[in-house]
Amino acid sequence: MSCSRQTIRAELVKLIFRLQRLLYQELCCSLTEMELTGTDLMVLFYLKQEANYRITDLARKLGIPASTLTGVIDRLEEKGWVCRERSQVDRRVVTIRLGPRYQEQKVVLQNHLTKDAYRLLADLSDNECRQLLEGLKRVEVLIRQKVELSPKTKFGEGGV
């Protein structure tokens, strides 16, 4: 019996969510030696993409309350992973940027994540990896196009 197009697409979305959760859990476990949580890693990832974020903007991107993110930023700042900077123009505006510990540890962190990714996907052939990568990139492009056209929330802003 063949599955309907709708069923196949629903299964694909469920699979993507399960894979995301598995990867997140595995990375969280392996990051404990660096004293980082999964949320910490996501904060560093976004700050690497864009040099400065206001807490409210970053919280929206992560889909968590600003009050929760403030606690995360407090811990990361205490450990030197991030720094807060107050605007000279508007003292109410505080932005977050990568701190000195990130600059010192970024190669170690990247190597750690690369090693974990390789270990998790080691049983896939190079050809399977290429095909999977091409397929997932295509899915990303299609989803981004749909989300950009949608009047709902922007990708990564609020929601799940």
C-alpha cells in the first residue's frame, strides 16, 4: 500500500524533529565538559552569525522568554563566553557579543562539534552524506521560501 503525499510529508516533518532532538541531546551531553548547555551553544551560534544582538531579539530567535535568556547570558558572561555592551546613544539598549573565552576556545569548540558529527554519521558513505546534504539543503530552501511568504512569525522568531 502506498502512502499519500500528505502522509509522507507529515512523516518527513516528524523525522526532522526527532533528528533535531537526538542531535541536540547528544551535543548537550558532550558539551558538559566545556561547561556549556544546548541553549548556551545556540546563543554562541547566533552571536557567531551576527556580531551583536539585543536580548529581546536573541530571545525571539531562540524561541524562549527574554527573562530566561537573561539567566543564560548571566552564566555565559560570568564564564567569559559573552560580553554585554551598553549603547552609548541609548543607555537602555544592551547588546550581547562573543567574549574572550569564545575567542580562545572557538577552535576547540568547533573541533569538538566536528568530531561529534563525524562520530554520529560515521556509518554513512560519502555518497550517502552528499545525497542527504543536498536533500536537506533543498528542504531548507523550500521551507525558508514558504516562511518568508507567510504572514505568520518569521523563521526562528518565537514559536517552535
